[in-house]
Amino acid sequence: MPIGEAEVIAISDGTLPLNLHTLLHEAKPGELDKLLHQNFLDSVVETSITAFVVKSAGQLILIDAGCGSFFGPSLGKLQQNLLAVGIHPEDITIVLPTHLHADHVGGLVKDGNRAFPNATVYISQPEADFWLNAANKQTANKRAQPFFDGAQAAIAPYQKAGKVKTFQPGSQLFPGLSSAPSFGHTPGECFYILESKGQKLLFWGDIVHAGAVQFANPGITIDFDVDLAGAKATRKKAFEEAAKNGYWIAAPHLSFPGIGHLKASGNHYEWIQANYSALTVNE
């Protein structure tokens, strides 16, 4: 889809069934079952994992990189789906992970080597400081500890090749593309903000995993959040701002393609999926 003069392509890495009853926190008794039933869902929900390509100013930028081989056969489809839209791994010059959980960076490596040999990986400084320091694993909480090994394995080949750069959250990264802190889910997660010709799209990362539940009650957290209170606060602020300002959202764990708008409706929010279009940017 076009965003001004840029083009955004949602790339599916596959799906993963998640048992929301065991993963979600802070719901009232019966609340989860009620919300899931209202949305015609069971407690085990097939959850999308999506990456996004931005074509802008001659660059091919990959935002998040899927799971690679980290999570089994229903995932790791990023490479084949990039090829399906005519993008070869060598074409990607920039990778922007929203954060370093393995379902966002596992696809950076293949057989221990760089899956995108011409790409530089840009990571927010606090995110790199937390996950890429092996000593932090021992002091991190139990929700964070399982993700250290995957983050380090995915980034190591790029570090060895001198292909990792860090940035301060809130900085402008490239023309029309900036970052903003969205800490909580991880200590250095960032939104990426694409702006062109008066249009705007926010790449949200993991502030929402279970749309059917969290749009109705943004206070419900998930076990993957490193900082439950911080994630809740970030989500509430992001929902409010998106509904107020009406810009596009791209969210990797909402049902594919995960692009749409958010609308306030009373004391909750409604997700309005992008209307399907077969037109290309050039048409």
C-alpha cells in the first residue's frame, strides 16, 4: 500500500497458536471468555507474525524479520514470501527491529549466517544494552530470561561483520522515517514512524498481541512483557493517540496484514482493518 511516495508491503512469516488464558494477565473473572466469544475466537488463537518492507528513496527497509528457524514449521516463511513479491535477501539494505525478541529477529540468520548479507541492522541503544549483554540474563526477570539467547544468536553475525548500528530512541533515522520510544514490552522497544506527503504510518511492534482482548481492555498485559506496568502505560497512550490522530498503524501480531486504523468507541477501541486494494503504488 502507498504511504505518500513510499510503499509498505506486509510480509507474513506465518502464524503461531497462543493460549491466551495462560498468557494474559489482569483480566477480570470471565472477561477473557466473554471477549473471545464476542470475537468468535477460542482461547487458543492463531496469532500472526508479520514483517513489513518499506520502499522509500531507493532503499528497501525491513521492519522486523520474523522467526527464522526459532519457533517451528508454522513460521519462518519470511524469505519465501519476500521472494513472492520479487524481493531477494540481497536487496534489503536496512533492517529495523522494533525490539530483539526472537520472533522479530530470528529471521536475520540462516544456518548461523546473515540472511540479509547487504543489510545493516539498526537497534535502539537501550535495547542493545539490555539483550546483547550476556550478564543481564542472570538478573532479568523470568519473563525476559528465555529471550536472551535468541537475540544474541540473531545479531552476532551482523556484529562480527560490522553491520550493527545503534541509535537513541526518538531520533530521525532516514528521510521520512523516525523512531519513538515505546518501552515496557522490552526495555528499548521503539515505534518506527513513516511520513510522506502528509500521510503517516506507525509500526507498532509488540504493544498489542491479542486485539480482541486488549482493544476492549488495554490494561490487560501478556506474559511476554518484560515490564508489565510499563507495557500497559505505553499501550494506553498509543491507543489514545492513534484514535485521536487517525494515522495508519502496522501491528505485527494482529491478524495479517495487520495494517489499519484505531477508533475510540465509548470506553474501548475498535480496530478497522485496511480495505483490500489490488492497486499498486504506480497505478
